[in-house]
Amino acid sequence: MVNHTPTSVVTIERFIIEQERQHPEASGDLSNILYDLALAAKMITNKVRSAGLVDILGSAGHENVQGEIQQKLDVFANETIIKAMDHTGRLCGMASEEEDGIIPIPGQFRTGKYALLFDPLDGSSNIDVNVPVGTIFSVVPKITRGRDGTMEDMLQPGRRQVAAGYVIYGSSTMLVYTTGQGAHGFTLDPSIGEFLLSHPNIQIPATGRYLSVNDSYQQLWHENVRQLMRRYRGLEGDRKPMSIRYVGSLVADFHRNLLGGGLFAYPRNQKSPEGKLRLLYEANPLAFIVEQAGGRASTGTQRILDVQPTELHQRTPLYIGSREDVELAESLVA
């Protein structure tokens, strides 16, 4: 006789509600922001899934504020998130990697006590070759008076984030987020259109198996960075060699390392002395997640979450992943 023991299926909505109950003073606004982002992720998923069948591949024909050619799916993802979030009354403003300045809340809608910063489609240069791409988001509290969000609200150090997360559009769609109560992963079940809890309380190993770094910049690195990479590979010292795994999509590389252990590195180099990755849209939210999972994130000389931003599109070097691997980077790079 088959024993049909019922199993508990936990949707993202149920999980967020249960976490919210631990904070009786919560207004529910932050929970609703996370629901809205999950809805936007479902809409983007549908477009990514049909990317080879409809005319959304390739370039949209103009550059974004970073000087990069926007992809058609980039533009769609950016507009989808804005339209999902701008009318809810929960945000005072938004900032996107694809937009020059603050994205205001239209005058006909109420504003709220949070600001949203996001990279709508990380790794979009890989769209045409079917490599996983992702969405990264960060939520910070409004700290100024008045109806609308200001630059002061946006330019807060990462330690003030109240929520952060990412969505990876891969063989399955997964959403990972934190509100400071651990990092939790949800997988989209396309048959019912719901994100289901699949990876509760993610913990990254203290040392990792994988090294994710773009070796093509090796000649531009400073000698201490080259020495660090030799250590990771087991060519110097007594470390066990790490395996090289580099997709070129930050979300994909970070996700692998978060679950399996490892380090993603984008060091400063002679052409990019300030680093390449964006502090507010990429480094801060992923740093919040990795620290909640027991890992670490650093510029090489400073904890990422302690960096005081000075501009919306500020860039930073980044070492992120397993705690001991990042500590080794800090000991050599600093």
C-alpha cells in the first residue's frame, strides 16, 4: 500500500506572511513590494522563455546611461518593473541601471516609505546565446521628508537595505531574497504560476569549489591580484585548487557559488581603476544576500555594505562569496 503522506507546499506569499508575523509592527508594505517584484519576474520569465520565438532578441539600437547598447529584452524588463511598481503607493521613487536619474512616482499615485533600486536584466549581452540572465533588486527606507524620493534616499550604504534579492531566468526561474532573516530561494512552478519555497535558509560553505573571474584582464591586474589568483588555483601556497567557472552573467555566477561555495571576483584593473560592477544595483543587494547566507562581500579593502555611495551609477571592485575565500582576497589585495 502506498503511503500518501501530505507534504507542505509553501508559496512565496505564505512564506512572506509567516515572516511578517514575527514583526507585529510591520505595515505590510515591504511584503507587498516583494509580491509585486515576484509578479514582474513572472512577466519577464514569459518573455525570456519565448525569446527565440518573438522579436525581442538583439539590440534595441541605442545606448543606456552606462554607454552600453541596450538589448530589446533589457528595455522590456525595465519597463515591466517600473509599471509593476509605480502605482502601488509603497515607493517614493526608483532607480534603474538603465536610467540616468531617479524614476519618479507619477503625480496621480500615492508615494510610500521605500525606494527601489534595480538592474532589470543582468547579463543581457548573453541573451542571444541562451545563457541565463537575471534581475537584481534592492529596497531601502525613505529617509527624507516630502512626497518624492531624493538622491539622499537612493545614496544609502548597503547596510541600510531592508530587502534585497535576485531572479535567475535559467532552466528554471528562481527568486532568492532576504529581509535580514536569512536568505531563501523559491522556484517558479510554471504549471500553477507560483514561486514555491525550494531553498530555505541558504548557507554558503566557508570555502568554495568555484572561482568565477574574467581571466582576459590578467595583464591589467596589479601584481597582488595576480598572486591572489595563483593562490586560488593552487599554484602558490597550500590551498586546494578551485575550479574555474565563469559565465559572464553575474547573477548566474553568483547563484552557482551561493549554492555550491565559491568566489566571484571583478578586481579593479588599469583600465577600470574604480571597478566595473555597479554598487547600488549589483554589489549591495548581492552582498546583503551573501552575508545573510554566512558569506562575505568586499571591495578588497572594505566591506561592500559599508561603502558610502556618492552617485547613482557608482562602480566598485567586487569579491563576493564564501567567507574564507573573500578574507584571503582582503589579506592580499589590501
